Amino acid sequence: MGGHSHWATTKRHKMAVDAKRGKIFTKIIREITVAARMGGGDPNGNPRLRLAIIKAKEQNMPQDNIKRAIQKGTGELPGQTIEEIAYEGFGPGGVAMMIECMTDNRNRTLPEIRHLVAKYGGSLGEAGCVGWMFEKKGYIVVDRSKADEEKLMNLVLEAGGEDLRIDGNRYEVISELSAFEAVKRALEQQSIPTILSEMSMIPKNSVKLEGKDAEQMVHLMEALEDHDDVQKVWANFDIADEVMEQVAAG
């Protein structure tokens, strides 16, 4: 798995800074608006919206902000037309990348993303060039010190989960999308804290990076996630924890 849980752990250090700058709010509001537009404004019947609202509450977003974002999505309030775009390409060392964006101007977003990827030794490709290397799954990361492996495995499987993997000092819980919420709820009921829970693009294999390639990959991930139009970045890199933390801290 490599890049998934490692990056999730590393980027937590940036969350407080990003929150102050409003970037997290902006991205969550866009997700809520698009989710409401695609699946309706009732979170009980719209799993994507329900998850976005949970993330908003985790960041202490005011209820009024959430309500307005939903109303813009359903058309009850006027707002900019936000569209989803996915870009595919390669990072340093041949890493496969999928970049999910939400934008009100794709003519602005594409050249900016292309420039960022090229700046750090990568390139965008045609649609479908790397998509086959990923599978859409429910993905939850748990600190190994917070749960017993056997108990967690039984809990996950009973809730309909697919797999429990060990990656360093983390557990990775994998599920089909249809079982994601049930697995998440099962962990919550047992008071097992999670580092990350999301519907994710899981890579089928990984590319180990070291040296300059690893450094460029971390900087590229940071640059992309810092871009206002980028919602999520998936990549199949495998970089040692200490290297990733060292680069991110520097």
C-alpha cells in the first residue's frame, strides 16, 4: 500500500495550518455542494453527502456553512457551477497518479495542474492511462497501538469488511464501497479511533522510491494538495516513513 497510510499520517501535521488558511473548509464545501447536486440534499439517502458532512463536522465547520453548501448543490441558493474532473499521469520514478479536482473553470485548472506535475518530474497522460492500476474501495487506517489485531480482524469481517493489512505501525482496513459505512460504524461503536476513513482509490501495486525521486514525490503531493482545485490525490508510491517525514518537515 505504501503511499496511502504513510502520506495520511504525515499530512496530519499540516491540517491545523490548512484549517487556519481556510483551505480545508473550501474543499469540503465544494464536496458537499457537488454531492448534494449529484445525489440530492438528504444525507440519509446520499452516502457521499453523509460522509462529506461528517468530515465537515470533524473540522468544526459551522452548521450554517454546511446547510448553505447543500442548498447551493440542490439549487435552492445561487452559486458557481462546480464540476468534477479527474486527471491521470505519472510522478517521479514512474509512480501512477490520479488527481481529483473540483473547479469552476477547467481551462484554468488543467494548465496549472500540468505545470505542477511537470515541475516535480512528472507528466499528465491521457484519460485511462493509469486508472486500471487502482480499485475504488472503502479505506480506514487505525494506529496499531489502538486495537488488538485479532479482535479488529473479527470486527471488520463481521461488519462486511474485505481485508485487514498491516503496514508498519498501522492497520489498513479495506472494504467494498457498499460495506464502508457499516465497517466505519462498527469501529466507532467499539471506540476504536481512526487516522483516516474515506472512499479511496487503492493501488494494485506500488513503486518504491528513494533519494531524489522520493523527495520530489513528497513535494509534488504537497503542492497538489495545496492547490485550491485539488480535492484528492491517489498515487502508488512506497516511501519509507522516516524519509517522508524528513522531507515533509524540511
